Amino acid sequence: MISQLTSLSPTSILLLPLLYIFYLFLFNYILDPLRSVPGPYLARFTRWWYFCKLYEGDFERTNVELHKEYGAVVRIAPGEYSLDDVEGARIVYGLGKGFSKAPWYSAWMPPDPSKASLFSDQNAHRHSMQRRKFSSFYSMSALITYEPFVNNCSALFTSRLHSLALTSQVIDLQHWLQCYAFDVIGEITFGSRFGFLDLGEDKEGVFKAIDDRGSYSTFVGVFPWIHQYLYSRLPMTGGHGYVYGYTLRQIENRQKELKNPESKNREGPPDIMTKILLAHEADPEKMTKMDLITMCQSNIGAGSDTTAITLSAILYNLLKHPRTWEKLRTEIDDAEKEGQISDPVTFKEAQSLPYLQAVIKEALRIHSATGLTMPRIVPAEGTTLAGHFFPGGSTIGINAWVAHRNPSIFGADAEEWRPERWLEFEEQGRGAEVEKYSLGFGMGSRTCIGKNISLLEIGKLIPQLVRRFDFQLVGCGDGEELRSLNRWFVKQQGFRGRVFLRGGKR
């Protein structure tokens, strides 16, 4: 055998690996029980097709087009499929169904599983235990205690916009909304702002650091086995180092305060860090120091981007469709005249404004903060979804952008911005049914734990902006859509405009 190999020409020897790979792909294709599932040709053989499409930065729209072309199930990589099916969603993301998070999520955490966040943890049992530790800090009843934090930042933000309105300068609206969201989550988490609203500047590069880490995890997650080799080389300086150091300093300072009898009666409601810290001191084994650090950092990393994206989606679409802006303003003005809302609006009052709630739901639908499938591993026994049997070990997921454009659920005009659809759903008695396929905050046991806090921030800020200011879009003319970059989070790019005092000259 060795003599036969040595007699081959160099060209033949080089071709042997290629022939091996070719026959391996062919063999896998022939044996693939799901070879009938359609999708891009290259996606049958290599994950590089998926990687390249992610790199283009608009996979949320690519994914929508794939389902328009191929139907309810689309292959996006070998053994990985994108689904658009209401009943399938209840199976894949339903409680106790046995679908664990796919290896893609491992790139969003350190290789040490004990340091996994609620978002990235692939162990369903451990995730359930961890979520129970923190759920009370994010419950609807806990929101009341966080309202003063939001009021502080809303007042400062409107003050900054008032100053900017006097200059008529063009500003990056998405950036300012992220400054707001970042400072709010800083107050709720630590009891103090980061200070981004002071000048609208990110001197430490925190926003970029979070964006860069999201890009890393999005791409490396496609080939998760390389994460263990790359993670140790990731920089812990710059913006990420700043957030980590800031977190540790806040924890250390609060620990000192709690040991000081004079500071135990500090004014104001307790922030999330204090609540977790007290739980840690009461039972260090149940609530560990790592739990405290991980949860605080998760609040900052995820809580700022998702809220800023949704706020930007609301403001942009209201301005792009002036009729809906005026309709919302009329609802807020009428409620104010009738004494139904305060200044600032409380969260409870915001929930009583039907058109405001419809606007928020429509923004979460038309521009979901996340724009990739939420991949899950099919349990060993396999399952049938949308008429296909998926064997155990297959990867299946639903992209919120795809689900939210399903015309059988959201209507023939599902591609359009129309908040009224949510009022119609309620009139038709379909509200609860439609909500089950609303994936803006995830679904099932993995629904975002910070959902209520995000809705608190959004529900309180938007009425304040609408009742006090006018805005003018810059660079988004008729028919021109706002660009976004999809790195898991679908973040708006170039959302620029001018702000004016309400009724002021333009």
C-alpha cells in the first residue's frame, strides 16, 4: 500500500483529500433523512454559506426571503433548519419539551459553564435553578420600585433634548436613545448612572466593545468548537474592561455601605445589585459572588441594546408614518386633559393607553431586537414539525423577523407598519393567540428575564417624547429605509434627525 502511494504523482496526492471530502459530502447527503428539506444549495454541504450570509449583516431579511421561496422549513446549514410554524414554535420553545439551546450559544459565555449567563446557559436544569434565584427582582411587582430610577433618567434625557432643540443640529437619535437606555439600566442595576446622558459621549468605548463582542459571538457560534481556543485571547481592556471594573467597584462600594450602620437607611428604593448582594450575604452558597457579577454584567450588556433598538424602532416608524405619530399624540393629549396620566407618565398609566401599547407591540413586531434564529437541539427521540420528522440532534430555530411577517397570523400587510392591527386583534378576540407567536423577547422558559424592565423604560419614555417634542428625520426620504446591522442584535445605523420643541419653528 505504501509503495502504491509513493508511486502517485504530487498532483494525485493533493487531490486525494479533496476526493475524500467530496465522497464524504455525497455520502452524508444520500443518508440525510431530511434531504427533501429545501434551501440554498451550498447550505446542504457547509456551514460557510451561513457564516457568509451572517457577515453580510442583514440575515433577518435574508431569512424572510428564504421562507418566501422555500416554505415553512428551510435548511440554513448541514443539520440546521429555520422554521416558521405556530404549532412548531410551541413545541420547540414550550416548557418541558426537552429542546436545549444549541452550541451556538456557547460562544456567548466563558468556556467555564459555571460562568454562563441566563441567556447563554445550555443546561436547562441549571438555567431553571438560576432563573428562580433572580425572577423576583424582575417581576411586574418589582417594577414599581424601579420607576424613580427611570424618572431620573427620563427627566435628564428630556432636558438634553430641550438643549439640542435650541441648536437645530442634526443628531444621532439611536445613539442618544442608547445613552438613555444605558443610564437607566445603570440606575436600576447599581443605583447610579454611567453618565452617558451628561454629554452624549461614550468616552470609554463601551458601546463599541459590546457591539464587537456580539459580532465575535455571532460568528464564532457558527463554528463553536473554536471558541475554547479564541476566548482567552479576547481583550478585557477598553469598554469591556471598563464595564467589568465598574461592576466590581460598585459591588465593593455597596458592600462597604451595607456594613456601615449609618448607610443602611440610604434614601431611595433598592437597586438590583443591592437585592442580589443581600441575598448573597444571607446565603453565599445559594447566591454566589459569581451570580452577582454575571447578572449585573448581563443587565448592562443586554439591557441597553435591546431597549435602545426598540425605542429607535418606535420613534423612527412614528416619524416615517406621521399619521401614527399624530394619533398617538392625540391619545396622550386627551388622556392628559382628562387627568388620566401624570407627568411623568407612570407605568400603570402607560398600560392604560391602548394606542401606545399597540405602537410598542408593532415596533417589537416589525423590528425585533434580535434577527437570527433562536436555535435549539431536537431531543433524542426526534419530533415532527411542519410535516417533517427531525431526528434527535438536529438543530431547529425560529427567527422573530420571520415569525412576525407570517401573513396567516399578522395579516396580508404583515410587512407594513400598522399599529392598528393590535387593536383589531383585541376586537376579534385574537389578542392572546397572536401574542403566542410574538417572539420579540423570546418564548417559553427562555423568555428574556428583563422583559418587564424594558417595557417599563419604553412605556414611560415614549409619551414624554411625544408630548414635548417634534422630530425631523434626516437622510431617510420617501421610500428610503433605515439601514441596520445584524450581529444578533439588529441595530439601526444612521438614524439621524433634528429635535424641536413642540410647536417650535423648523
